[in-house]
Amino acid sequence: MDTRRILELPLNGRLATDLIQLTGATITQGVAGVGGIPNTSTFSVAGGQAFGNAYYLDGGLYNNPWDSNFLPFPFPDALQEFRVETSTLTAQNGIHSGAAINAVTKVGTNGFHGDLFDFFRNGDLNSRNFFAPTRDTLKRNQYGGVIGGPIKKDKLFFFFGYQGTITR
């Protein structure tokens, strides 16, 4: 998936790892165990075990050594590419039996580029479940932006991203 698709897909909480669920033959196994990153899901891909996935960030192995699950990926606006490979993995990615999940972060270029975002969720704006006596009281803002550009043309670049979340 390229940047445009990553940003256009609705991700609850803007977690890039939710994109794994869009891969065929993927089953969510529940929440990571004790010692893992809190509130992260584990995934069984193509019949592999939940701890049998290899996670890569910018080409480097990105598995949590405690439970072999993933470490927190950058927010979607900072990702250039997200890829899930299953079944017949190459020798480069075949160190785990389930899948190889690759994420590539954006980098600076010779031109300045960036964006700002603000995602606002409020229970007053959401529809009420027919069977619920009242609306939910969720009030959440996720905001931030990214910027990249040259420091020295054709030689040195910068890229910076920030995402903040306020839940009331």
C-alpha cells in the first residue's frame, strides 16, 4: 500500500498495524500478553502462529523481543509504504513462518513537502445506538503533521513528524 491508500483507509485510532487485517487469511488473535506493548492486537496470518510474524521498519527487524509481536509503528502520515507478504516468503524475509510485514517511513527530498491533520471524534456528532439510552461520551482529538525537505541539495535531507492525541 502506498501513502495515499494508507491515509485514505479508515483506521480506528490511526494505528498502521490495523492494515494487516486487510490481508487475506488474517485473523485477529486478541490483545498481546503480559510484557508486550499494551492494547496491541496479535495477528495470525496465512495459518501461522500469532508470534510467527516478522515485522520490519525501514528494512530492520522490528519485533518485540519479549513476545515476538510488533513494536509501535509510526503514525500513518509518516509512512511511505506498508506491505504484508504471506505464504512463500523470500530468503530475505523468511525468518518467521507467518508473514513479513514491512513498513517504510517517508524521507526528505529536494523539495519541501508536508501536511497537517486533525481528526475529531465527539459523541454528540455520532449516531446513537438504537438500544442505548444515551449517546457515548467520547471526545478525542488526534492532530499533528509532517514536514520534510532539503538541508543541503542532493546531499542531506530532513523529515519530521508529530502526532498528538487528547482524549477527554
